[in-house]
Amino acid sequence: MAFSEYGSFDGLGLAALVAKKKIKPAELMDEAIARAEALNPKLNAIIFKDYERARQLAKGKLAKGAFAGVPFLLKDIAAFAQGLPSRQASRFIPATRHPRDSYLVAKFKASGLILFGVTNVPEFGLVASTESKLYGAARNPWNLAHSTGGSSGGSAAAVAAGIVPLAHANDGGGSIRIPAGACGLVGLKPSRGRLSHGPDFGAALDGLANDLVVSRSVRDTAATLDAVRGFMPGDPFAEPSHPDSYLKAIKSKPKRLRIAVTLKKLDGSPLHSDCVAAAKTAATACEKLGHIVEEAIPSLDQPSLMGAFTAFWGGGLAAGIDAIAKLTRQTPSRELFEGLTWALYVAGKNVSASEYLQGKDLFNGASREMGRFHQTYDVWITPTLGRPPEKNGVFDFDNTDLTKSFEPQIDYVPFTAMQNVTGQPAMNIPLYWNRDNLPIGTQFVAPFGDELTLLKLAAQLEKSNPWFNRYAKIRV
């Protein structure tokens, strides 16, 4: 039996229906699968299906977590689930099913979420648009000609289209916030150390990357953070301080905040007028809530930082590919990778230890500058993207010239990588749509360890400027 009201609930809302026995988890799963089958041919959001096992799990004993019985999708990068493959959109990685869950996935399952598929990504999650040779392009539910953003683009498309209320995402340069911005969703990148990447990884990308979800409600994001935060023995970072429950804590308003808003790029060059309008809309909404807002910009040497960031990404990519090569007894070669991936791999093989450590010093300098900046400002507002979501096919990811293939990404997403550098929490909040009815995301950044301020402010904005019932064009 179809559950026509499925899309009008967030994850916690669906779990409440299950808890009150108003619907069975198996019925929710059937509805999610039906929606996936109806919409995925248009969206290309889901690239691996695990329907029958999910149906059996939905009929069995549920974990007693906040999301008990809620259908869920896992991104095809870094979070490993027993019985599911993780190819990272690369032809170089075989479709081998993992023998066990990673710590994060075990926590997702303990919260009651039921996995039934894996979502589309760009190759190795390297770029801001989900268009790999292996899987093909994911398409934005707001306009199928446009990109979902990347690298959590398949997850964002599935949530925006109403297939699931929330889905796994991760972020090494903006990959939660960018697709959330492009698809009109909530997307929080937690602070460095907030959750574990064990047992397979210590610090993902040497601390640049972190995981959580894209969702349609602030409370789902807060409840997910409650469910998955925390470290396991042997992790390289200690978890920053936190409330007993983010979900409970966001019920109270934040203090009166002093907020900076930036309306140009870090080098002073202009942003697209839609992105400026989105940031101004966010600033005005914050002022109406009683917060103090003024235009300001931190002093960050973006060219130097992005040079170091590219070296980190290249070095990390090279290490990852070489590790896979040993496990699979393959030899990396150009024809097995997209052009950008191969070029970054080759560049990464040539990064010296000296360059790598100098990059870490640059990152530390940026962290110090943001620490200084946040002595004055509680929150920093920027556009999430430098211009509206591009159409699929605009970027050339098969060019081995990094100047032509990778640098245009930096211009497209001029802010998000900075928070990966500094380890700060940062969050896309969907407050603005342009004349073409495309979401134009706004990023909110807080001091290291202060997800609570972001979530409290987001909850305030969700109440004063609601977005939950604003639906994408392609949707059941």
C-alpha cells in the first residue's frame, strides 16, 4: 500500500509514526523503494540497490534509536557497510562487498536507520559536480539539466526528491555543503574530531574530511549528530566538547549573536548576483531575529592555502590509489582513471614531505586567523557556491591539465574548502531560490567545536523562514 504522506515527514517524524504503530517499517521501506524505482531513472542518484535485504531487515527487530525504521542511503565513499560495495565511482576499484561495518555505519544502524542502497558520487569525490564515467551524471531534482553538486550529489538528489528524508554524506572540501546548497537542503560538516573514521581510517585526508548527512530538517541533522558523534579507541583526535544532546539543546534560542557576512570572494573579486542576494537574505533574516550583522571578511591567503590543499588532496589520493593497487594487484595507469584524477594522482606522487609539512603550517596559520576572527564574530555567513548550480557537462573532468580541470572548481566553490583546512563546523542552510527556482545555498561557519551555535541559529531560521514544504520539481 502506498504511503502518500511519506514525503511530508522528516526522519524523526517517520520514526515517530513507527513508534506509535501508525505504520510499519516494512511499509516505509516499500514506499522508499517504490519512490526510488520511479525517480531514479530520471535522477541517477542511486547506483547500487540492496532492496531485498533491506525489506527483510525492516520486518525484523529494530534497533531502538532515534530513527528506528527509517529508510536510509549510504554514499559511495569512505563509510563501509557489511555486504555493500564502495567503489568511489572508480573503475580501478572492484565491486567487492565489505565484510563488516565501519564504526560510523554501525552507529547509523544503531540509530535505527535501514540501509537500502548506495548513492552516486564523482570519481574519488574530487570535484563539486557528480558526473563520473563509471556511474554517469546525477541530476538535480529542481532542474534535471543541472548538477546536484558534489561529491555527495546522489545523496542530495535522493533527499531533495523525497526518496529518503536524510542520507549519508561526507565532506573533504565542501562535499556535504555544496550538494546541500545546490539541492535546497540542510548540510552540516562537523568539527574535526567530532566523529570517528575507524577502524579503517585514522584521520580522513589527514583531518580535512568529515561525515554526517544531508537532510530536510535541522532536527534530523541534530539527531544524527547525537547518534554518530564520539570517538573509538586509537583515533588521532580528541572530540571537542558537546552538549548531552544537540537535539534537545536546539529547543532553546541562541544568545544574541554577532555575525559577519561576506559578499565577495576572499580575493575581493565579485560573486554572482544570485549568491550575493542569498547571503543578503540570510543576513536580513538573522537581523530580524535580533542578531547583529555586519559585513566583514577574514584575512585568508586563499591562493597559498589552495595550493597546499591541492597537495594534500593529491598526496591523499596517491596514497589511496597505491593502497588499492596493492590489495587488488593492479598497476595504476591513465586509461583506468578520469583525466583529472590521473593528473592529481601523478601530482600527488611528486609531493615532497617538506611541501606536505609546509602545507600543514599554512593550515595552522589559517586556523589561527579564524580563531582571531571569531573573537569578534560568533558566526560567519558566506554564499555556499560562487554562482548558481551549473548544468551537467560544463566542467571538463577528463582533462589531465589541472589548470583546466581542477582550478575551475575553486572558482565555483570559493569558500567551502577553508573550513576543511581549519577543521571548523560549517553548515548550508536553504533560505533562497533564484528566479529559475534553483536553490542558492548559504553557508554558516562557527568557531571550532561549536556546532551547537550553528544548529540553534539554523533552527531559529527554519522557524522564521521555513523551507520544509518547498518541494523540488521532480518528486513523487
